[in-house]
Amino acid sequence: MMAIYLTVGMAGATLDQLNLPVEIFYDSVKNGIYVADTDNSRVMYFRVGNRNGTIVAGNNTAGVTPTQLKFPHGVYFDSISNSTIIANSGGANILRWSIGASNWTLVAGGSGVVAGTAPNRFNYPLGVILDPMNNLYVADYGNHRVQFFLSGEMNGRTIAGFTGVNGNNASSLDSPGSVALDSQLNLYVNDVSNHRVQKFLRY
């Protein structure tokens, strides 16, 4: 078994350290992982077996300028565009950061604006994923919903949960944290505060 050996138990910001890593994405083609290094406000890439990583997004300083991230939580690697899609939680937006670029482009949400409940806003987005048609799904944690964005569109539709209303029945969510799709594009949601995973049939 190959492993990545980081400095165990010691948070830090060097290339072999992380500070509150909360989500990873495995790239089977490159045999590496992308890590949302939340409290360092960056996304790191590690080839499996390598101790030192590479910063692929952010600059170790939380902020809302185009060269910064603010507490990223979700990360998804889009091999078609060779870019990371990032749930930039502290910035209340979803960003695309191309590999090798020095700044992001906005995918959804506002640019450095406060959280909101409108179809084009988020309240601490955590999870993010694309489907094969390049449509976007976002676990909108603070709004207790999952938002769906057609490729290229900035206004989303709520496809799971109810905006601003937490609940525990079959159609409700309470602080969703991550999203996943199966081969039939059924949606799975980590319903954090309800201590369950919910399945929603293809939208």
C-alpha cells in the first residue's frame, strides 16, 4: 500500500503539512489527491507516496480577492478543463481554479459578498460535484439545501431540502455537508445534523 506521510498531529502551512483538511478528491489518472486545506485557505495536490505537496489554489492567506480562498471545504477535480472546482465556504461562492493559474474564476455565488438565500447565493457551501454534463451540485450547508446549476448558469434550483428550513423528514435536510452521484445520477447527501445519508432520485 502506498501512503502519503505528513507531519502527524502537527498543523502547519509548509508543503508537508495541513491545517484542518476536510475533503479530498482522488485523481485516478494522475494517482494523486487534491485536499481542501481549510484553515490554510488553500487547495493542495499530493502524488500518492510523496511527502511534499503542491499548492494548486490559494496563497495561505484567507481573503476574497481573485488570488485567495477563504476557508475552502469542498474540492472536485474536473479533468476535462484541468481545473479544480472549489466550495469556497468563507466566500459564499463556488470557484474554478485552473491548474497552473494564479487566480480563480467565479462559477456560482457572489464575488466576496455575504451569504444569502437567493437562487444565486449560498450560506457556507461545503460540498461540490459536477455531473457528466458539467452541471453543478452544491451542498448549501447554512441554507439546508442542495442547489443544482445547469452548466454555465448562475441561478440555481433547490433539488433537495428547503431553503433556510431545517428538518428531519424524508424531503428535508439539516446542514448538508457533502454530495455524491452514482452512475444513474441519483444524488446522495451527507445530512450532517440529522446523522444520516439521504438518497434522492435523479433530478
